[in-house]
Amino acid sequence: MAVSKVSFMAVFAALVFAMAALPSAVDAQSSAPAPAPTSDGTSIDLGIAYALMLVALALTYLIHAADFCFSF
């Protein structure tokens, strides 16, 4: 009876190790390469720079206009 218990445990352990190795064998496919970017971000940076320049211009105009109104 002891021999059958040991052999059952050995078969069970082998089955557990085989099942543990199965997910890594299933995921062994390589993923597709990422597509090339459509832009390098230069146009986005340029748009942000233009927006910030317009904000700075508007603030400068408003500050000088307010300064001119209160100087009298």
C-alpha cells in the first residue's frame, strides 16, 4: 500500500509540474511589433508654443491697457 501511495504522489507531482509549464508554452508566441508613430511630437510642441505665446500676448495687452486706464 505504501508503494502505491508513493507512486501516486510521484505521478501527481509530475502532473502538477506539467500543468505549471503549460501556460508558459501557450504564451510563447511573440507579439507583433508596434506601428511606427505618425508624428514625432514636433507639431504638438509647436501648437503648445503658439498657444502660450498668444496667452502671453493677451496678458501683456490687458496689463498695459489696465495700467494705461488707471494712470489718469
